[in-house]
Amino acid sequence: MDSEQSSRRAVLRAVAAGTATVGGAGCMGGGGESGSTATPSRYANQPVGEDSVTFGFPVALSGPFGSDGERQERGFRLAVKHLNEGGGWVDSERFAALSGDGVLGRTVEMVTGNTESSPDTAVSVARDLVGSEGAVMIAGGSSANTAVKLLDLCHPRGVVHMIGFAPGTNVTGADCSRYGFQEMFNPKMAAQALMPVLLDRFGERASVYGLHANSDFGFTQANELRRAMLDNNWDYQGDTQTTVGTSDYGPQLEEAKAANPDVLALSYRGIDGANAIRQASEVFDDIEIVAPLLSPTTAELAGEAIEGVLGTISWDPSIDTPLSKTFRDSFQQEFGSPEDRPNWRLGSDQAHLAYGQTLQYAAAVERAGTFEPPSVIRELEGHQYAMGIGQETMRACDHQAIRPVPVVEGLPAAEQAESRYYDSVTIARNVGYACNEDPADDCRELGPYEPTTEVE
């Protein structure tokens, strides 16, 4: 039975993005400024302070992914509070390693920095969180490009990166790292989850036209969906790429309309996804729209045009499992004031992802009995766990979570309310691929357990 835990009060400290840049040597140890909770040693910021330990969260609080970053920040804040004071999943048997009295007897402090939705800024922010603020781990981020750059920063310094929202294939494929762990499913798994639903609706033969962003996510998602459709003998008529930030999709949509497809696939994220969905609903009178990766941000901005759109999500408040309900209720209790963003009060996929990644790291530290990264990494590799959507495994070969994928369909405008923009179609549980299959086979070497650069 879950029980309440008593503990110290959580501490929240914020690092402004405007001051999140330091010199090269400063990022190598934890003795840079008075705010650090660590001292230099073999690993950056090891050993940690006697009374506290710092977790670092680079998040996009402005720019095109700002809405996602705000949601992530709330998830991180809730996780730190529960680690220090008990509550939520910390009181669950699924996270029995956690005590609700900090981590290894140390109060968890939290430092954040605004990445401004830029991979380069994210590196500067993370460098400061590690170097000046003494963070022993970092989590967060809003793109695959950001994740790859942060992995390049973390591995040499011996800092574990619990990857945030990075829905591309490279972070656990060609650019995989011993120090990075990816909870978010990738485009291949999204395509696997969507294909049975599409086959059920259209049978074994249908025609498709695709539009996608010229980004890592856009290319890989379009390619994986195309591959899945061709494997099922569907007629893939062609696709068109657009620049990230495109506001007018008219020419590309008219080209798609001329092909007269049964299905229109839109591989976009955030505001771009919302604009593409809205404009597609105006160009096409009646067509099945598939947006392989949906989010509350995309759905909210798309408005009534989201009706009938099929997609996948990481998590949704409507998922009815004990852990899902615990997170939803805890989030609502902490942030549920109707005057304060009422449409966010039930949590979101971004907040859920941030919360879970933080607790996964903390639980691995407790199981290892140390903050030293090689031991923590070994506890994460191959670990089986749950985050409210079913059984998951953090695979050792590529550090990709093999997990269920929820499939949803957009609701009519009259049924949308308070974070409810889509309804559940199914939770696809038979998704995944072998370590010797694409994209895992591109992860030929995760790298050593020890950091590659000595801490100065």
C-alpha cells in the first residue's frame, strides 16, 4: 500500500538564460560559483555536497517550443517537490527505492535555464548548470537536435542526460550515447502504432500524400510512415517538404489535393503542425488527416480543425491507470488553480515526461547507492518500470525506452474543454524493434562508462 513520507522542503533556484554562458574550463568542475553544491573530482560535480544535490533542467521557456518548455518546467518542479517531501509516484510501490526525503539523504535542489528553443543556447545553458551551478544530471530539451548537442556536452563530463522531448531517431540511433536515456518513443514506433488503426479504417489498400518539415523529426517521421505504408501495400503518391516556421502551406496542399489521396500525412510539430492542420481542413472537403505526433499545443492551436485527426501522444490525462491517475491528481493539486492556466491543470505529455525522467534518475541513484555515473547508468540499462501507460524497458543496447504508444483522434470543437482536445483510440503495446534493426543498428557504440575528459 502507498504511504505518506515526511521530508525536507524542496528548494527552487532559477538560472536566467541571459547569464547562462561560461568559459570552457568553468564547465568542467563544480567549484565555479558559490551556488554550486559540488566539488571537482573524477566526474563533474562528484562527490555531491553533504546536505544537498543539484539537478539541472535546460528548458525552452520562449521561442517556438516555449509552451512545451513551460509544461516541462512544471513537471520537473513537481518531481523535485515529491523527491524532497513525498507524494505522487514517490509514495508508490513502483518507485519503492525513493524515500521522499531527498536522494541518498540529500535535499534535491533544482536549477533551470531558458534554452530559447535553440540547440546552441541549450548547450550554453547546460554548460552553466553543470559548471557554475553544480548539477549532477540534466534533463529537458525540446528537439532531437538539442538532445544530440547536449549528449556531446554531457558524456565527456560524466553527467547523465535524461533526454526530454526529442522525437527523432538519431538520439538512440547514429548519435546514441552511454550518458543519454530516451523515454520518448521515436518515429518508427509512432508509425507502428498508427498503421493498425489506418488499416482498420481503410483496409489493405489506400493512397497517401505527405507533407513534412525539413527537420530531423520531419524527415525521419515521414520516412518511417512511408516505409510502414509501403510495407502494407499502400500507394504512397509522394511528399513535399517545407521549411520549419512556414506559415502558408497553400501551394503544397494544392499539390497534394491534385493527387486525390485517401489520407494526408502531416509530419510537423507545435505551431507548424497546427497551421498545417488548419489549412488542410480548408483545402480538403473530406480527407483523413494523420499527424503522427500530436501534442496539447498543436491541438489547442488547431482548434476545431483537430476534429478527426489521428496521431500519437506520449501521455494524456484521460489514461486510466493508477500511476496515471496519481500523476494527474498530484499535478492538479499543485497547479490546479482555475485562474492559473485552467487548461493546463490536469498535466500534459510534456509535464509527465519531465516528471518521470527525473524520478527514474533519482531511483537509479538510490538503487546504485551512489551518484557516480557509471553505477547509475548500469542501474538504468535494461531496467523495467512503469509510468502509467503500461510496462516499459529502458533498453541497454541503445538506451531507448521500449514502451506502449497511445493513439488518439481529435475531438469536435463542442467536446473540447480543459486539456481535452482528443480522445483515446487505443494504446498500442506491440511496438518496438530489435537491437539489430534500424535505427538501433546505427547505434554501434554507446561509448565508455567513464567520462572521456578528465575533470580539471
